Amino acid sequence: MFIKRTVFTVITLALAIAICEVGVHGLYVLTRGKFAWQREEFRVGDFTQRVNDERYVTAKPNYRNTSYSGYKDGYKDDAAPWDIETDNHGFRIGANTVLEDGPNIVFIGDSVPFGYRVGGKETVPSKLQEIFWRQGDLRGVINAALPSYSLDQAVHRYKYELAGHYNIEVVILQIYDPVSQFVQLGRDWDVTKNWATYPQRKETFPFLRYSSLWHLLYYLRDTYNRRIDRLDGKDEIAIKTYIASINASLETLRAETEGRVKRVIILPTTLSPNTWASISEPHRVAITVLNNTMRDFSQKHAYMQFVDTNELFASDKDRTAFIDDCCHLSSEGAARVANLLAAKIPSFKAVKATSGTVLDRQRT
């Protein structure tokens, strides 16, 4: 009797697992258009692609979607659709244009300079380009930022895709991460942990990669981990490692720009006052350390400048300059930043393109 009951239980459990596997696989196919085992090792969005270097991912060239629903941190985004278009080099275009031979102003960083959840003409690079045009300044503006990039990824995109390829006068950097991963991982964080790679899924047994339930467990673990701050804001060892990594990434940027561009402008991670008040203390520590480290680094190099955009939004209590509870700018917020940058960038009113050739000129 005991044996029969045990066999019955085992068979029932196996059938239940099989039914769940089929059901979850079916749901995954319906929502993602592929089986769970066909997932990327790294998070790759619709307009990005894998690369085998420190960038991990980069933008697809000649991408166009006038109704992009998108991914946020690798997961489906429920925001209203917006348009994304890239040129044949993978740089986002809107009102901004890229000059083949230059001179150009280059934006690197994450979703904020990229213009996440806003149209191509509503980004900071596009707003700056329009200011230049009104002033008779014919310099191009390259939007080489990419959503979810960390500082190190952004710097390496500049190194691999921009340095030596274009006539660049000014580089503008704005970033949020590695704040998020550092807060979640604390001492376990290092520069390889970013939104593309964290958390990496490493199956102990190869056959588990074909299990939809295994992928579901990883998803639940990922979601849980993202809600926990493991960073102790007073952990001097963790903070020291964090600062050293930030400086190492900035040193890479310096090596690629010093003597080659006229100026590097670094903008701080910028949140609305309401958002700053609502985030956790570890987040405040991580952001403050990042901003202070970038400011201190820029002050050591004459051609670098730290421009505090937080001052633009200090009284923005209604958050009209932001479109969410993070850091993403509305068209109004982008215009504020662009006006500030135009005032900080040396005027080249009479400058003309050396070749007169404009790549991916804005469509009318």
C-alpha cells in the first residue's frame, strides 16, 4: 500500500511539473515570441545587440520604430509608445544631426541623455542642436547615450565607437549607474555588474536551461533582489572599491579625450527633489559618492568641467521637468539642460562643417 501511494504521488507530482512546464513555456512564447531557453545570457533590448567587449551591448544601426513600447531594465515596459530611430552608426537621431567630418558635440551616458520615453526631437541632444541652429552654429550633435548603460559601458562606447572616428570638440557625460547595482550588491559589486549582466544566470546542470520553471525562479529571485538594498552606507571598504572603479572608468575617458577634444563636460546624476527625498539612504550615499567622485576627477583636469544640473531642478516641486519617479526628463526638462549646456560650451558661431556632409539629416 505504501509503495502504491508513493508511486501515485511521484507520478502526480511529475505530471503537475510537466503541466506547469508546458504552461509557463507557452506563456513565455506568447509574451516573448521565443522559448525560455532561447533567451540571451545578457539583457538585450529590441534596439540593442550583443558585443564581446566592455560594452556588453550596443545600439543597432538603422533601427526605426515609431511606436516603441520598450523594455525597462530588461523587462517589458508599460509606458506609452514613443519613437526611436538610429542612424547607420547606431546613434539616436531626432532634431540632432551627425557631421561626417565634424565638428561634433557628443553625448555619452544612459537613458537620460538618450531621452528615454520621449520622442527623438525631445531629447537634450536635439534641444542643444536646435539652439546651435538658431545661433548660426553648424556643429553636429551625436547622441551616443544608451538606456541602462553604466559609467564604464558609456566610456567604452566612446572608446570603441567614437574616438578617432569623428571630429569631436566636446564630450558630455551623464550617468546613473553603477548606483543601482552597487546599492543592491554592496561589497559583491564590481565593474562587470551592470543591467546587461546582472544577475548572470549560471545553471549548475546544463539541462536546467530548458526548464521554464527554472527561468521563472530566476526571474522571481531577480525581482526580489532588486528591491533589497544590501549596501551599508558606512561600509568603507565597499565605498573605497566603488570610488576606485569610478575613477578607473573616468581615467579611461581621459586617456581617450585629453589632447583630442576641447572639453569634457560631466553632469551629475540628477533627480527631482521629491524623488531624492523618497529614495533609500544607501541610494543617496551611492549617488552622492558617484557625483562627488566625478566632480573631484574633473577638477584635476583643466579641459574637464563639472556642471551641476541639480541646481536647475532644486525648486521643481511639481516635477514638470521629469516624466517619472527616477531621473528621465520631459521636453521641458531637456530644454533646461540644453540651455545650460549651450551657455557652458564655447561659442563657435561661425564654425562650418569641414566637409559639409551631414549624415542622417533630419527628415522633414
